[in-house]
Amino acid sequence: MKLRSRAAVICIVVIAAAALAVAVTRAEASGKSSSQTNGELAYDPCPLEQPCTPGKVVVANPDGSAKRTLRMPWQSNHPVWSPGGTRLLVTAVRPPHPDRPAVMNADGSGLRLLDPGHPDLNLDCDAWSPDGSRLLCAGMSDQATLNGIYTIRASDGGDLTRLTSSPSGSYDAAPEYSPDGARFAFVRAPGDNGALFVANADGSGVHRITADLSLMAGGYGGLSWSPVLPGYGTEIVFTDAHWSLDTIRPDGTGLHVRFHGQDGCPCFFSPTWSPDGTRIAYALNPNATASDVYTANADGTHRVDITNSGAGEGWPSWGRHPLAPKCTAAERARRARAVSTYKRRMAAARRAYFRTHHGSKARAEFVKAQHAKLRTLEQRAKACVANRSLSAFGQGSPGWNKLDSWMQNAILDRPAYDAAG
């Protein structure tokens, strides 16, 4: 079974690496130590079983606000924030070339592909070292002897170093560094499912911490190593073979089911810890259709659907990049224009109503209801607060027939409707 590709591109990028690598490493180390504040989320907005062309990564605040899309010239997915929250890692897919990692700034600028120079090896990179200097990658190939966990320089993709080799001839996947960078966890897949392993950063001391066939195969479910939790240490969250999210300590003790899934769904996968360790972001497919990205407390309580689209979003990464303002001046102006559009449509709806309804009481009630809705829209525009409940309405949905015709038309005219929230 081949792991779902997370990106691919062949492009040798020549960088004056020495000075750049030092500067980047210092910046990441500074960002890592300065704050544990929960910053923005990055996630893959594409349906997991369909390609996205061109590639897209969405960045948003943890409540789903201030969403922006970063675009790339090829299919890409599984974004991962750097330790300091200044850069994003993706894996690029551009058949027939092998999968390759790519890095970019938080605003999407400075995109560059990293090529270790091994044409027979796909590299799906899942993690940064805590100082931001190296990437931890799953290496896969049609040549089974090449399968294993590798590490490369984050600056230029050089110094390809092999860390593990699966004795079964299958593959190792979904690697993740410990908070101090001294160890890493990964999935070893001997068959249809796998087990969770931990090793030292140099690849020595490989040992299994869960039973065989206890994890989703190929790292598809994903895993994440928590920050150091006061009075507790660290633990790893992962997707088990029944689509639940479990946590376990790195020594194999303390196994606990946090989010209960089941065969056939609900299916929980691709978890990531918040930088302060209090919450987990993850993807949830409730009924074997398509997933949304959620956040929840680490104990599974207070779950919030932050995408609310059912479009197939997944692979969130929770970083330290500062939260974006929820409403800029340009956004307020855009919403004000949308309210003006509503006013014109309401006036037209009123004229149409008056042509067929001549009673003064009926007319007064109609106008009163219109003004109540207009006040609500004006308040939302002023506060710049998105109305998720209305945006979830669509033609054929249970609430569709409860809406006035003018609002149905507005919803069908998506640009104006979305602008008003």
C-alpha cells in the first residue's frame, strides 16, 4: 500500500546555503523559545481523495476567522509550521517526478523546492527539528530496500541521512520529533496496519511502544508529539486502527482513547497539538463522506468545527505565527458595500410584495421584518463577525424554505452574500 502522496516536484534550487542556514536556524530558535502562545492554524483544504490543482494551503486563526489561501503551482498538501512560526513546509506532488518537500514564508512568498538528489526516493516530510535546521521525512520507493525515515537540511535539502529501515520491507512513515529533538516517533507498517515506534534522533534505539496492527497504516492517520506538559511530561497523540484518537506516553504507558471513532466512521485523523499543549486540532469525517477541521481540549471536550464545510479538509498544523486581525479596513468596506446591496434588494422585494398585498397591517409586518433583518446584517458588518449558521444554508438544505426569496437569491449570488458574512 502506497502512502498518500503529500507533494512532489523536482527542481534543484541553488542557495548560498551557509549564511542562510545559520540565519534561519537562529531565527527559528529565537521564535521557539520566545513563546508558547497558540497562533494560526494551517491546513489542507482539498478533498483527500481528489487532487487539487494548483496546490493550496489555507491559514486561519484557530476559531476559523481571518482565513487566507496560499497557492502553489503544483499539487501540494500537509502543511507544517516551523518551530518559530515563520515558515511552512509542504510536500509537493508532480508526477512522474518523485515527491519533494518545499518551504515558504508564512505569507506564501519565498516558495522553494528542496531536492536531496535521489531520483528513486519519494520524500514526504512531516516535521521540523526544534531548532528549525532539519526536516524529518518518510522515504518511500518502488525499491523496498530504500523505505525508511530520513532527515535533510531545511535550508537546501542537502545532507540526506537515513535513520531507519523497516525489517519487513514495508515502510516507516509519519515521523515526528520530540520537543527537545532528542527522539522521534513514527509508524512502522508491517501490513494493513502498523505500530507506533520511538527512536533516538540518530536512528538508534528503535523500539515499539504500541501493539502491532494498532495504528492506521502508512501514517495516514498521523501523529503528533505534545509540548512538555507541566507535571506530566509529554505524550503522543495518534490515530488508531479504529479511527479513534489515542494518547500514549513515549515509554508506552498511559494509553488512553481521547476521541472515540469507529470502523465506517466517525473517523478522527491527522491530529496536531496546540503550542501550549491545551488543545488538539484534528480532522473529523463524521459519516464516511468528507471531513472538516476541528479543535478541542486535550481531554476531548469543547469541540469546535472551524471549517464547517464538509469539503474534505485535513492535516492541520498549529503554529506560533501571530493571529491575524479578524477585520481589516478593507474587509469592513467590503461588508458595508454588501449591506448596501441588501438594501437595494430589500427595496425591490418590498415593491413586489406591495403589488400583491394591499392590507396596511400585512405591509407593516413585512417592512418590520425586513428592517429587523437589515439591522442584524448591519450589526454583523459593523462587528465584522461571520455568520456561520446562515452561510451553511444552501439550496435544498433543511433551512432553505425558511428564508425569504430575496435572501435565497442573495445566497445563490455567493460573492455578495459571503461578503456580508
